[in-house]
Amino acid sequence: MSNILQDDIFYYCEEKNFRGIECRVSLSQFNLTITETGSGNKKRTINVDDVIGCLCMRNQDPNEGSRNPEQDTVSVFLCVYFYSLSKTDFKKSPYRKRETALLRCRKYPAFVENCDHVAKWQSLLYSLIQSNQIYPHMSVTTPNIAESRRLLVFVNPNSGPGVALKTFNTRIRSFLGEANISYDLIVTTHVGHCQQIIQDSKDLSKYTGIVAVSGDGLLYEIFNGLFAREDWDTMCEIPVGAIPQGSGNGLARSLAHFNNEPYLHDPLVVSVLNVVKLKSREMDLCLINTTNFPKLISFLSVGWGLMADIDIESERLRMIGEARFTVGALARVMRLRTYKATIFYLPVNEDTPSEEMPPLPPLDEPLPDQRWVTMSGEFVCVYSSMVPFIGTDLFFAPKSVLNDGIIWLMIVKVPISKFQVTQLLLSMDKGTHIQLPWVTFVPVTAFRLIPDKSVGPQSYLVIDGEKLDTQAMQAQIIPRKGRIFMR
């Protein structure tokens, strides 16, 4: 009993029974336990990590007004909202199921006293289910309590199939309400809208975090908007939330993978749960230099060649969601292109702890470290990622973790047949492509790509799904410089 933080007598109410069954409710750091006091001692245990919020309410009995003499005017209800991990005979895999627990308190003879008592339970529960951390970006004059926590939410209405705004209004809004989280909503109207707001905002410090309801493109704008600020070193600590509504959603899928969450059943639920808990973790970012763009930030991936071509050339099919990549892959394999380039990469030094490395020299200057490996010739694909998944079914870097200080680089060089390319793409859903003998897959801390002058306009450089014309580029890891909402 030493780990019990609070316990008391409540009445556990079920549908159409608002008087409830007397029970003892105990709250520990990990569980909310409801045990009937009568014969049998029936027990129900709720994992605190599954709870997203709770609400104090007046008597919910619909017949209250018709029972004048017996009318219950002093009881107060505590309604607990949680998403348990469930499995039924009809579903072969676990999934998150929304549930509620309604507890009636009538410990004191006055309504106000019962209300104060339940409010203490509510406050203690919130202290367990939501982070109390004050981040460096937050104003020291703003108390970090539940009533003052506020999110800045961006919705891209054109992301993926184009239903992001509808999804926010019909589903995500209710999550935030149950979690007692305030928010300011901005619906983006054009490319770069979100980035400009983040870059120019004078009052980001009032927000607990920034949330993107979109694909990976809006997340790219958020990180680059933060990076462009003069106070980047402080504002990079603001947590960013990923709620998938696009075609790729690689970061959201990776976060679910880290937590072993049932993402495929309902990506929205497991991703919103990451946000409403207000808990965050450090993540690696990548500094990109290109010929035309001296400084960009990547949080996900950088690609050139086959997979970049598939991504960009399937954009016109975005209304069919992630199926666009399958269609695009079939078309591109049938008309396989190869490109000449020189690639330099710096393998991870396992004897040296992951720390921020000095900036790379400009693209027109030689690389100083003799440990750099050089490859020249014709290539089918060059692709890198800092997270395991670059799409729902694209398990690109199986060994990647959120802050390992590693860029996972894949190089596919000529000669290679169309059959082998098809095998490469099909094996990526299980992550077994890294074992193929014609694939070079290495952990690096930096790499440089210099396309040959013969490479024409039919190739693309893709950073986090955003298209650039093919040009010289280099990338280097900046360990633990970002922060992401993750329970």
C-alpha cells in the first residue's frame, strides 16, 4: 500500500445506473484501481498511461428533476477518459479502445465540499497523466498548470486525401477537450504559410507545443521555421506533435513503432495520444546544405534517384493516399533511370560518443577528414533517413532510434536489374532490403552528393518529401536538437 497516492470510497456508475455500486478507488503512479466493497470484491484496473483526462461533473441522472423528495443535489461525478489496449475474437491484433469510468462522490453533506474533494482527485490524476515539465522556450511568468497549457495547432486541409480539417473537427477536437488542453488553430492556405508564422511569431513561448495535422510536409515547415529564428537555440526545445493526415506520415509511424503501438488499426488514435499526454523526447535533426539553399533542416529523410522520383512523380495521385507510392513504383521500375554522381560519406565512429560535429566545409571545398569513403559511377538510388519508417509500410532503417546520432544511408549502384529493383522495393516493408547484396546500407554522421553535370531535369532531390531540383548537397547529423511529443 506504500505506493498508493490516494484512495477513497466512490460509487462506480454504469449506463442508466447513476447511483452506482460502492467501491474503493485507489490511485498509484501507474494504476487507477476500482474495487467493489461488497461480496466478490470485483476489481477493475486502469493503466494511468492510458488515461488522457478527467472531468468533474454534476449529477448526470436524467430522472433527477422528477424525484423532488429524493433529488440528489450534493453528489459530484469524476469521469475518467482512457484508451485501453484491447483485443477481441474479431480482431487479430490489439487496438486502442475508448472507455470511460464514471465515479460518484458523496463523501460530504454539501455539494461544494464534494466538488473540492473531487477536484483534488482530478488535479492529482492530471499530475500523473500529463507532463509537468517547463521547457526553456516557455515564459517563466506562465505557470505550467493544466489550465494554462496551450497548443498551437496547424491543419493542412489539402494534405493527403484532403480531409484533415474535417478530421480535426469531428475527432481530434474531442480528444483535446477530454484532455482539458486549450489550443489555437491555424488552417494553412498555401505552401510556406506555417513556416512563415513559426519564423515570425513573437509569442511562441506561450505555447506548450506545436502540432501538425497533416503529412510530413507541415512538420518540415515547423522545424525549418524554428531553425530560421534568431532564438533557435531556445526554441528548438519546443515539442512538436505529429498527427498523420498525409500520404507519407513517416514520423508518426516511427513514433508508434518505438512505443509498440497498434498504428495500423487507427493511426489517428495512437498519434493523438502522443500529443495529449504532453510528454516529449529529444530527437535528432539533420542540417542540409545545397547549392541553392545554404541551410535547411530535415527531421525525416533525404533522397535522390529512384525513391525520390517515385515520391514526386506520384504527387498527382495524392488523393488515393499511400497507394500512390505503389502505383508510382510500378511505373518507375518499368522505365528505370540511372544517374551519374560522386558520393562521399563519413561512417559512424563507434568509439566516439554521439556529439554535435563541427560544420562541414562549403560544397566547393574538399572534405577534411580522411575517414570519408568515396563512391563514383552510376546510381539507381541514394536515400537516407533518421527514423525507422519513411511511410506506413516502408521500414527503411530497422535499427534506427530517435536520438542515436546516426543518418542511415542506402546506396544502390549500377549494375542492377529491374527484377532486383522490384525485390528491393518489395522487401522494404519488412526491412530486409538492408541484407540484399547489391544494396550498400551504412550508418553515417554525414554525407555529400555531387551529381554529374550530365544529370538532367528528370531527377529530384527530396528532403522530407519536399522537392528540390537536383543539385549538389551535403547532410550532417545534429544530435538531440529537436523535441517531439511522445508518450
